Amino acid sequence: MSAESVSVIPRSQVDLLDFVDWSGVECLNQSSSHSLPNALKQGYRDDDGLNLESDADEQLLIYIPFTQVIKLHSVVIKGPEEEGD
């Protein structure tokens, strides 16, 4: 799947970015130089040079509250392609 096809939002669905309660967003184990806003904020998340990274291991615990009740259809997570096996 190409990066372009990942960012396309199907008809009748919306990007929930406008409904995120930024004051309550949390991410455990995030690196201070590669923090959650890199992955979520408009403009940042489309920049391949910015990413979210753990400071400890391969695990991240992310909490994203919203300003109103939402119906979540899907979550898109984009990561680097694997380098050789």
C-alpha cells in the first residue's frame, strides 16, 4: 500500500483531528525528540522526517481523548518498511 493511499479518507468519514482534546493527550515511553504530536498533528504527520518513537523499547501506550462522543471507524498507523530479513 502506498503512502498516498493511506492518507485518503473514504467518503462519509472525517479526520478526527479537530475533535482531539490536546490537553489530555498522553503517550507513555515516548522519546522527547520524537513525541506524539509528530504522529498526530496536521502537517507533522505527513512529514516522513518526523515520527513517534519509544525511548525505552518497542512499546508505546497512547491515550487520545476527544472533545465530544465520536464513532471511530479505523486507525491508520504508518511505519517504516522493513529492511531485509
